[in-house]
Amino acid sequence: MKDTMQGRRVFVSGGAGVIGREIVAKLTSRGATVLVGDLKPRPEDFPAAVLYRQGDLNTMTEAELESFAPDLFIHLAATFERSSETYGFWEENFRHNVRLSHHLMTLAKDLPGLKRVVFASSYLIYDPALYQFAAPQAQARALKESDPIRPRNLTGMAKLGHEIELRFLEEFRSADFTAACARIFRGYGCNARDVISRWIRLLLKGEPITLYRPEGLFDYIYAKDSAEGLIRLALADVAGIVNLGSGRARRVQEVVDILRRHFPQMQAETAASDIAFEASCADTTAWRAATGWLPEYDLEHAIAEMIAFEKAKQAAPAPFSGNVLVTSASKKAPLLRAVQQAARRLYPGCQVIAGDRDAQALARYVADDFWQMPETVEANFEALLEGCRARAVSLVIPTRDGELAFWSAMRARE
């Protein structure tokens, strides 16, 4: 299969993310020409041949995509919140999930050379009544593509919406390109924000971890396997929806037990919770039939690799990367221009984002990007944190004294 991407031109949205970085490495090693679009700065380990477009893909133009002329589009770009979605996620989800997916397919759907679209969807689309329970379960419910759907949150709603859009386009464009949607199960991987990654980082610092519902059963799929699976799906002769998971459910407690082998002195605290007990895994029958392949990593091997990655990351000096957010930017045009000049001189590729509650703030016309931010109060903590992450913000410059304490506390909690 190594040479099957030779000569292909692949546009990967969200290619600087956890799965995206793995996909880019696999595509380039197989001879593909790759264009990546992402909010984040270009990863340092990307091959020089990879074309990179940094910025909000909602502003990508038809001419940009036409000039690259992809024959394959792998759509990964998305935003999400770690646990329950906050009130402030309402607009974030619309802009970077619903609107973005629609916009990118509007640009791509009539490209003359496009042959294949692969969309990274989610198992969050399935009706949670199928796999969430009031008490622990002896075994997981294997979810099939034909099972009832009822997205359990805004992220799932956005994924379902784009699945329907692709199905709509199939009625008109199936002679030109085909589309496949991979409903990915519980993802985890190196340099990620998933719970396993967070636990590893805490344990390396000698801090305790907190777990909820250790009896829960999840189908964990490693980012390298998700990347391989999406590429194989791109090459498969199948359209429509297919599950992408390991097909095996593992308990949360099993994850903790594996971590304890690497950290014998670890402290794990079980906290009370009112969340449902999950018991889900992917029925991989359709996946196996479509690709002839199943994920290869188990938790034991993947966790060992993730620990090694985090240790190496801690040992290496961390260069500044990401973007700069100037809050309460209002009419502070001279300040913004000064920050832009400094950022471009010291960190090429860094964007300066103006943040303000006023959608019509003058700063939006000066900065590289604008964020109509929620109010900086405790109730909006998660929304602000996720908003910063979605925009790859590494440095915040508050311009009001009243915000200093809030951002300082936010950094400590992040």
C-alpha cells in the first residue's frame, strides 16, 4: 500500500491536530502532495514539501483551493470541549464546526479534479440511550451504523449535519466524487488533550489524578490508527457512513492499571459523579469489509509510546509557538500594530488576535484575526479556554487591570 498515494494531491483541513499530524506523515511518506489548512502554526516536524495555510479556514477562498487542485479532501478541522459543553460553546461550535464544514465543501464540491472526500465524524451521533446507563454494565453495546441516532451534544449535532450535507451532494455529484464519513470512537494520542494524555502529564509531575466512573467502557482508538484508517478509507471503494474504532471496549480502570505499571507510586482518586455510565464500542463489521484492516494499537503499547513522547517533550526546551491574543482590544490600534511588528520579527507566522466583547470594535480591522469574546468571568472559564485553544493562543496580553487576576488564575488552572 506504500505507493498508493503516489501522485495524489491531498487537502487536509485541521492537519496540525493530533490525528492530522499523523495523517500528514503517512501521506508524505507514501508520495502524496499535501496542503494543510489549520489555525495553528505550522508544526516544526512537517516536511518542507508540505504546503501550509495558517489561519481561520472560514476565510479560505475558492481561488486558494482551485490553485492547489486537490483530488482528495480529508476534513478533520473541528472544535470541541473536553466534557460538558458550556453556554459559550454555542457560537464556537457554529463557526468552527457547522459553518466551517459547510464553507469548505462549498469551495470543494465543484472542483473539477476532486475524486474523494473523507470526513472525520464521531460516534457522538448515536442515541446515547443505546450506550449510557444508570448503573455499570458487564459489557459494552456494539454500535452499528444502522443504529438510531440522536446527537448527545452540539459537536455531535455538527457532525451529523455535515454527514447529511455530504449525502445531499451525493445526489448531484456522485459521478464526479464520492464521500465517506468515519464515525470515530474515543480518540487519544500524543500531544493531545484527551484524558489519558492529561493523566500522563500529571503523573510525570508527581501529581495525583482524578477519575470518574472507573467502571465505564470505551472503545479507545489511538491517533496513529485513526490516521491510518482514514487514509485506507480514502482508498476504499465505499461511500457513506462507517464506524472507525478498535471494536474492543476497555474500562477506565484498565487505563489506570496500565498507568500504574509505569508509575508505581501514582495516586489515583475516584471522585463522585452524576454522569451516566458509558458502555460503548464500534461494530467494525462494515469497516473490515470496506478496508480489510483493523486498528493495530492496544492501550498497553499506545500508553507506553505516549509516556515516552511526553518525557522527551519535557526534556526538550519548549520554543514559543502559537498566536497572541490582545484582550479588550477596542480602539487600541497603535498597540495592536506594535504587537504585530514584534511578533513578526521574533516569531514569523505568529498571528495577533484582537479580542473584544463588541463585535464592531475598531480592533477587528487592524489585527490579523478578531474574536468576539465572552465576558472574562468565572462562568465563562471553559468557553474562554476552549476559544484560546481553538485559535492556538499561547500568549495573552490583557489591556485592562481588571482582567489580570482572571487570566492569571486561568493560566494556573489550564
